[in-house]
Amino acid sequence: MSYLNFPRFVFSGDFQADVNTVNNDVRHYYNPAFTEDNWVQAKSGEGGWWNPDGGSTFRLVNCSVKQVCYPDGSKTADADQDPVIGKNVTGPLNESSAKLVDLDPQFQFSSQIWGLTLCIYGNDFELLLSGKVAPSGFKDLQYRNLPPIQNGQPLGASWTSVLYDLEWGEKAGESKILSELKDRSADSGMLSCQLVSFGYYKHIGGERFTLGRLLGTVAPYVDGDPQQFAPARRIIGLKDTEFKFSNSAYKEDQSILTIDLGGSIPLSHPMGTPKDVGNLYIGVAKKPTVRDQLKEVSTDNDLIKKDQIVKIGEIDYKEENWILKTAGISDFVVDGEAEKLIPKHQIVLFTAGDSENYKVLACETRNGLSIRAEDNVKRIDTKSSGSVDFDFKICTYQWGKKLPGAKVTFKRYSAAEFADDPAPCVEPKVPDGIDPKTGEVIQPCTNWPLESVLINGEKNVKISTDENGNANVCISVFNPNNPRGYIDGQIFLIGYMLEGLPMEQQYDLSFMEMWLMDGLIMHVRNAYEEIKEPEWSDISEIMTQYRNLYPLMSRNIIDLSDPKEIAARKKIMLYAFTRDLNDPTYMPVTRDLSEGKRKTIVNWLTTGMKGADKADTMPLAMSKASPLTEGVKQASHKLNIKTKDDFSTS
Amino acid sequence: MIKLKLEFLQQIEAATEPKDLHGLLQKAIELEHSTIPPYLTAMFSLKPGKNREIWGIIHSVVLEEMLHMTIASNILIALGGKPDFIHKAFVPDYPGPLPMNIACEDPNDDTCLTVGLSGYSKTQVHNVFMAIERPESPLEYEVKEVQLDQMILGAEAKVEAPYFATIGAFYEAIKKKLTEMGLDELPGADRPQVIPSKYYSEEDIFQIRTLDDAIRAIDIIVEQGEGTDEGTEGGSPLDPDGELAHYYRFSELYYGRRLVKDKEAPGGYSYSGPVFPFEVDGLWNLQPNTKSADLPPNSEQRRQADQFNFAYKKLLFTLHQAFNGEPDKFDATMGLMYDVKLVGEKLVSMPYPGKVGFNCGPPFEFVSPNS
């Protein structure tokens, strides 16, 4: 049930995702060819792309609680009825902002928010509620506003997660919804949370550059429920471009059907005005299956005779600011014939067609089947010999209930299956710099060598789910041995498919089928033994790479290719490189550094920073004199920070 | 110079127990803090990579003002009080008088200090920074080969009026009153204080447990600001650590040369050291006293200004927590200060809407939650 449950509260507003785009192009990771042309703001694919100075921060801007739903289904948006309404939802006032991070430049479809905590404060800064948001890769990427003239990004995405380490303030008791949620979180210690984003502005120079719209829903979390996806009945759009993925849930004890269109309803404007699709209805099909196709269909093929569907209700999406006020979630009481049908018949989203037919916009998956993975975005450090093993769990459902005995196949994707241009990756090899014919840096191939990954000890596997509808496979990961040359480790993708679903409703990680993306997505790092007393030369390549990729840091904070600068800021560097992974100030922000390498950097800082005084400017890196050095020297005369003259004695 | 209303001195005088001094120490915290936004605004106006020596001098003063604010907070804690960083009046309205200061009736009155947020200029250094830091009897030294650009010439009116208290007198009165109270171990000695030993030396920041500790701590504030009485011919421009007191660091910026030992000059020092390079193209021309509400709603500038105020609010909130029983929260302020810096540097690079040739200044406005 998760976030679709009662009680819940809805908040909305803007978010800012100041993503860095220098690291969007894998070829920028090749130090010898890097120039500061790659720091220049330009359109996608050129220079540093559209936001080279991005700091990767993710934050809520002007978000506030809009609506609450109580356990009996009653709702209010009146602050007099519940004082939490109208209160801002922000990050914590005592922490740096969270970070939005891609797994890797060669897999950017599972971005996670790290270090986000949601907080609600009272008017005197007293905390009412806070909860840490567990990092979860975004999902259900789908088109929202086409063409994206105003904002540039037509896709929206959702993060499903839990809030943990909950803190409730004394005054939380003054809010009925917070009291209800507090009671219901007593057992699990957690709440469910759904964040939906759309309308992201990436046009350079635009007023809302790096801003987008955010919808949030918070509800109880029940132990045993999945955390990174909603165990929902999945409603799939007939077209790829509208209503592609919607979550729905039927609460049998209350006979309430909930449908979430916040992430799927097409928009006429990126700020959240729904497109006019006429009167929008939800109902249930009389026959067990309605024809369902996910490819573009001609207008004829989405019509269904009216007597085939029992209408349950109409969605009031045309109300002013509907999507921001409700997060696009509607609830309906189901009775009569619909109540008998709904436990085992497809839920249908439709509009008035003609005198005899309804026009179907979206309907539930075939036979109500669905499958999803938990914890599917992984960063794995490998060993120089032997494997690192972990369990990968998927869950299957039918009509919203757990499905035991479901047959699931897992397969490893190959290099050619996931490549912009398959031809060079049919027989992949380590890229050795620049292609003499084009003068361009050679792009690495992903998903090889395949021997680096086994599923239950084999290449591909088919299993059945247990009595809880779950299946665990053991993933074994071996040292890939630097197949990408100039960028650490490798991307490996494992797909899963549920028998009984047509191909168009299965998830697929093939390149460019982005709206179907789901699977196990791994950044597998090269095996790297920590060096206890490293020299600068042991870490200079890594540090220079970071210096190249993050100009905001390099120009305004610290040039990581200059060991003297690092030495002058040793304490801050040590602090930043020894945070917990979930700390918003963890370095590196991208979390792409293996533990062996991170520890080596820390060791360099704590064992005398050997080689820093001898270090010349990296001959191949385009470093330049740091603007901070003088200022740092001025400040350091008063502070307990060692300068170059000191570290040789430490 | 800073001129405090006499009533504060009178309140100190009338105090009979430590808690009577709480309000005054809270005001001292606010005063030390209030100097920081004007200094930071000047720093923001210096473009990245340009005018780094000037930036470094101002930064070195800011670091010490933060230390003074920390010391004042710790003294308040040691006296059983609770520093409050998150009430609206914590942040003064700029332009205006600093906390506890006499307000200026006549904006053209040179003897009265009105502090605003402006980009770096010698006018700002002279009229505001040096005025903030001016000791009762500043030591005048020879200036050799003065930098001519934008110097303000004018008579320094010697102020005789007894109608204000200097900051030195304020702190002196606190010391005297604490001594009078006959305390040895202070009532709040066991309560957690903030000791940022990663960033300051042991001599400068330490747990304040006894009267002696408090007196030693107050002396640091005064001497770093004004210098000491030691040395020949009326005193020394150096503080006990051998660093120039703030007033003289700013004088260096004003005269454009380092103040160095000079045996032949009266007082033993002169402004004859290395020249401060000033890159004229290395300055953003900031709209003074930029307020967020003056920027058009939904503009990028307004959003950036709001984000700045939000980052600043987070910093104040975290300081509040650190000084109210959670000193481990202090480390988080480092990251938050960088946030303020990064957001501020972006903001000052943005043109001020409707005013050709001006950029947005950092607003440093207090914003309450849920506004």
C-alpha cells in the first residue's frame, strides 16, 4: 500500500536540482585530453553541457503542506482544521543541502538523492517532524509536457522511499495528521514517502533554470512492505507519451480505490497545468482482460464498448492547481458491481469516446501482474580474487496482492545491447585514448567482461517466487579489471522479466527504452588495495579527474590537482573524505570512489602527504594557479592549519 | 567608532547577579555578529581570483569576529545563559546602527556610525570598517607614498562627548562587574560550550570555567580589535599574538600599504610596507543594501537572493543549536558557510534588475520559518 494508504499528507512546491553536467560525458573522464573548454556552458553534447558549474545540490524550495487525508478517508486543506497545513517542508536547517547524483556517466537513468532529510518546523523554529529519506534511484521516467518549449526537459521521474530516524517534536501533537502518523509509525519506526518531479527547467538563461516542480506524499510504512517501490496495481498508458505509469491501490476493508496521476497526467505547461483530455474517468473492466498495448496505436484501437466498463468516478483534474493541491492523487468509494469486479479485473482510465464507446487512455497490466525490484542501484567494490556476493530481491504481485509461484527470468545485458552505437561494442576492448580517425576520445563499452557477473552462479537464471511473492537471487561480482580504461570499474545491468506479461509491459534496460527502465543497475569498481603510505603520484590521477569534472569546486573552493592547496586545507579535506555515505557533505559527491581509493586518499592526508612538495603541475592536466592560495595563506597565519612549510614535519 | 548607548553601561553597573548580565552578553554576541555581514559583502564583491590580498585581510578579520562571537557566547553560557541566534532582532537592518549603538539622527553626521552592506571600496573601508574597529585612541602612523586613488581626505573630528560608551568600556565594565560579584567558578561552568579547536589556537579559545577564564577571554576580544597598551609611545598596534589589531589591518587597506616596523618613524611603525595591489576590474559593483523584496518576484535574482537568506538562516540556526547544548553541531557550520559563500558568489555575479551597471548584493536578511 505504502504512500497510497491513509492517513497521508501531501506537500508540493518547487525543487532545485543544480546538477553538474561536465560529468555527463564519459569522455571528460580522460585526463590527458581534458581542457577548460569542457568548463564552458553550452548545449548538451558540447563543452561542459548546460550546467558545468552545478554543485549537484538537491533542495526543496517553497514547498508546503497542502492537504491531509485522515484514516477514514476524509480530507482537508484548511489550516484551521490542522495546523500542519501551510507549513513549509524543507531540508534540515542544520545541514548542508542534499545531493542528486547519477550512478555513472554511462548510466544516468537511476539518479539518487543522497543526504535528504524532510523537515517541518513550527513558527518558532521548533521541529515538528523530521525524517531521513533513504536513497532510492528514480523510477517511472515518463513524458509530461511535450513539446518542452518552456523548460527543455519533457520527462518527469519519481522517487519512492521511506523516512527513517524519525523525530517528532512536542508540538506535533497539535496536528491531528502528525499524531496519526506518529502512532502508526510506532512499530516500524518509518514512514512511506513518494516524491514526484516534473517540469524541470534546463534552458540556459531561463528564469527557472535548474528548478522544477515537486509533489510529495507521506503515509505510514508497514513492516514487510517494499521500500523503494509502491506495491501498487500498475496502470499502463496505451501511448508512450501520456499516462505511461500510474500507481493504484484498492483498499478492500474500506472499499476505496486510490489512483495516483501526479507522475503521469500529461501537462500543457511544465508548471503543472494538466492537458485537457476531456472528462477523465476511472473504472473497472467487466472482462478479466482489456486489450492493452504499449506501442503507439491508431485512434480506432483504443475504443471499448461502454458496456464493458463499470465507471467508478470522475477525476477532477481541471480544478485550479489540482496537481499541487492533491499531488494528483484521487480516492473513490467503490460499490455495486464495481466492488465485485475490482479485486480481479483491470482498472481502466478512460474518457468519453463516442456514443457507444469509451476511449481508453490507460489500463492495468495484463492479468493484473506486476513485478519490481528492491534496492536495485548498487555500488560494489570488488576483490582482487574471488567474488563479492549479495542478494537481489524482486517482488511479484497480481491484482495488488503478493504472487507466489511466479516465474521470473534474470538476464545479463551485453555490451552491444546497451550502447549508443552497438557496433564498436560487439567485441569490446579497453579504450586506449583518442581515435586517430575522429580525434575524439574513445567511449568505453559497458557490460563487459560478462564473466564479472553471475546470477546464482550462472549466466542467466529462471526461478519461482516464494509464498510472499518474493524471489532472491545471489549476485556474484568479480573484479572487472579496468575494462573502461580511464574511468573506474564498469556498469553491469541485469534485467528481470515476469512470465505472463507481454513484452511491451516488461522492463527493459536496452539503450533508449528509457521509459521501461528497471533492473539491477550496478557500478562495479575495479579491485583496489588500499595503500597505507601513499605518495601523491598514487592519487594524483584520481584527484585531477575530480578537479576536471567539478569546476565550481575547482574555481571556488579547492583545486584538487594541486597538492599544495590540498595540504593547506588538510583538515577540511579529511573531514569531507571521512563522512558517512548518507551525510550530505560526503565527498566525493558522486559517491563513485571505491573504499580502497578513498582510504588511500585519507592515508595520504594523514601520513605526511608525501610527494606534495616535489609535485610539479600535472604535465597533462590543464591546471591553473588557484585563486584561493593567497587568501588561504592570509587566513592561515591565525589558524591551526598547516601550510606547505609545516607538513614536512608532521 | 562604535558608540554604545550609555544605558547598557548602566545596566551592567546595576547588575547584582550573573543572570542580570545575560541580556548584555546576548547583545555583545549580536554586536560581534553584526560586523560580519558588511565585511562579507565586501569580500563577495571581490571577483574570484582577483584582489586576493585584500580578500585575505578582510577574511582574517572575519575569522576573528567569529571568534569574538564564540567567546561572548561561551561567556554567556558560563554565566548560566542561553545564546539566541534565531530571533528576528539578531540580524540588524542594514543600513542602520549596530546593536547597542546610538542611532544616527543625521545621516551626514560623520561622527555617528551607520553601517550598510556595500561592495569593497576605500570609502567603505574608511567610513565603515575602520569606524567599526576604531579604538578610543587610534595610533597614527606615517604614510609613505600614499595610494592616491579614492582616498578620502578630511578632518577626523575628535569626539569628546560623554554620551556614549566605547566597546572597550563595555567589556571593561563586564569584567569589573564579574570581579565584583566575587565569583570564582562560574554558575554555568559545566554546560557545554563551543570550542572550535580545529580552527583557532588554544590561547584564543578555551573552556570558560572561572572568573580568570572569562577575563582572559574578554581581553582577547578587546586586544584583537584594538591592540594593546604595551609598547612605546602610547601602545602597540599588535594584539598579544603579534598580529595587527583589526583597525590597523583596515588602515593598511585604506592607505594601500602594509604597516611595518619602522625604527625611524614616530611610534615605531609606518605604512611603508608592500603595496596592496588593487585590480580595478576585479570588483563587482554591488547595489548597496540589496533587499530580497526589492527584486522582482519569480526572477532568477530573487530566487538566488532568497536562497542566500535561506542558507544564512541555516547557518544561524545551526550556531543556535551548537551554543544551546549541542556543540557537536558546530562542525556542520563549515559546510553551511561554504553554502553561503557559493550562493553569495553566484548572486553577486547577477545584474541588479533595472539598474544598469549594478549587481545584486547579498541581503543578509533574517527569515522566519513558514514565511
